[in-house]
Amino acid sequence: MNIKPLHDRVIVERKAAETATTSGIIIPDSAKEKPQEGVVIAAGPGIRKEDGSYAQLDVKAGDQILFGKYAGTEIKVEGEDYIMMKEDDILGIITG
């Protein structure tokens, strides 16, 4: 990837949308909701404090996260779709 986020921003790759329900009903493209889960692809250095040092982010590349429905800005890099958002838009880290 040829982009590095600044400050407290992260780049997230959204998880693929489900194509069928657990009971086997196939969901058409027009009815699919965008998933609110993704993987952090890149993270900025953190927020700059008054003394010039950085407060590191709580997330890092590779973390699976949960984010708000309307969080971030959708971007396209090298033909791939990503979301760039601030760390504040992340609701939690998915473990296990």
C-alpha cells in the first residue's frame, strides 16, 4: 500500500458482506448491509502531545475491529476499497 495515515488515523479493510443467512437464504446485493467489522491495515503514529512526543494508538495493523455504521471516509487505493477513520471512531477490538 502506498499510503501512510497521519496522527490518530487508521486505514481499515472492511470485512466481506455475508451472501446468505444462517438458514441458507441468499441475500441479493441490493439488500446487503455493509459490515461494521474490519481489519486495520495501517495506523498512524498517534496524537502529538504538547511536548512534541506521540501518544501511541490502542490499535495496530492486523487488529480486527468493530466500528460505527457511518464511521470514516471510504477511499480507493490501487483498486482496493478501504476506510480511513480516526481512532475515536473505533468501538472495540475483536479478540478470539
